[in-house]
Amino acid sequence: MRPVWYGADAGPLAVYFHGAPGAPEEIARFDDVARSCGVRLLALDRGQLGPALSDEERFRGLAEAVTAHAAGAPAHLIGFSLGGFVALRTAPHLGRWAGSLDLVSAAAPLELGAYLDDMAGKPVFTVARQSPGMLRLLTAFQGLLAKRAPSRLFALLFASAAGGDAALADEPAFRAEMADTLSRGLNAGRPGYLRDVLAYVQPWAGRLAEVRTPTRIWHGAADTWSPPAMASALAEGLPGQIRPQIAPGLSHYSCLYDAMPQILTRIGRRPRQR
């Protein structure tokens, strides 16, 4: 699996699980803050995992790759959006080597509530539940738009943007960054995108009890991709007492951009392992 590195050359390891569609290169935005915190920031190109692997084999493979890069030290997992689902399914395979888990704008199991109507990604998840073949056609069309008409795809995806995301959507730098992320995630990364979505729409709420890693939940009160009720559902379904940090006025990406410096600062302050 191709690793993408940013941040410090040495120090605690933070492993970022991008959303779907998404790309490991999106962690470039956090390079400066990771360096200032003394944190090594890693994202894995999980789309390169073999298509013949079962979901559980894929999550185990991710855990093995994280362990190899951690080199005998704990890894701190950060799951954004649908990457939160991947991080939650990977953490149990890491056992004691999962030092912490931060879920940012994370998607909860669909069977835990009537969330679908409030999700910006409803068409994708609805098609995924009904027909994997139709999902392949839909994502192929999205990939074509990402190449030929990126501004049109951006407008479609951010039509319901609210809160901080509505302001971000007007920024040329954010639009350019998202165009690159979507192009990567919907073309070269499309096989991984398909596997993530198809695995996510299956029932998996029962797997939350397997997560023994200390977990924090960060969510925007105005999130239109992962409804805020998902944060409460995850907190109730995971072991231990978790109080979600709900940020007023923030949405999906704006919550990520607000939370990441706080997460990396906390990880950087952890004592070094001997």
C-alpha cells in the first residue's frame, strides 16, 4: 500500500483515514501543523488493497500496514467522514497498538437511525444498497465529471453545503483542493471508493462494541453529509463514556479543519514510548 507522509520526520504517528471519495494526498493541508506539533502524519492509499480480499481481510491488511509503519510504537488513528467507518473497523485489529481514535464528521451505521434522508450522499448510499452494478455506473459518471467538468461536480456535491462549509465553498483554494481530491478519489481511487461504500451500507453496528481504543468524536452542528445525530449514535454505541464535541456553525469539512490542529497538538504532547 502506497504511504503518503507529511509532518515531522520523527515523533508520534498519526494515521489519517480519508473519506469516500477522498485521497491520501489531502493531508498536505495539515503538514505545517503536524510539523509544529512534532507528529508524523501518514495516510495510506487503501484503494490499492487487493479487490479479492473480504472486508475483514481488508481491515486486517490496513492494521498490518499501520503496525509496520508504527515500528513498535502506538498509532493514533484519525477517521474523517466515511474514513471514520474504516478506522472503526481497523482499530480492533490493532489491539493495544491503537493509541487513540479521533472520529471527525464520521458516518454512523445506517441501521442506527433514519439518517439517509438528511445525508447529502443519499443517492450514492441508496444505489449502493440496491445495486452494486448501478453504483459502479454512478461512480464512473462521477469520475468522468471530475475529469471533464470538475466545477459541475463540485456544485452538485456542495449544493446543500451549510454552516462553515458554505463559506469554504466560495474559496478558490478550497475549490481547487477539492477538484484534485475528487479527481484522485473518483478515478485512480475509484476501486477503493466502491469497496468503502459497499461495506459501509451493510449492517455493522454490532462491531462498535469491538472498539476498545480511547475515542473522541468531533462533529459540526450544521453537517449535511453526516447528520449530527450520527455523533450521538456513535457515542452511545461505542464502549465507555464518550461525550461528542459538537461545534456550532461548523459542517463537514469545516469541522475537520477546526479539529485537526487540536487533535495533532494533543498527539504531539503525548509522552514518548520506550
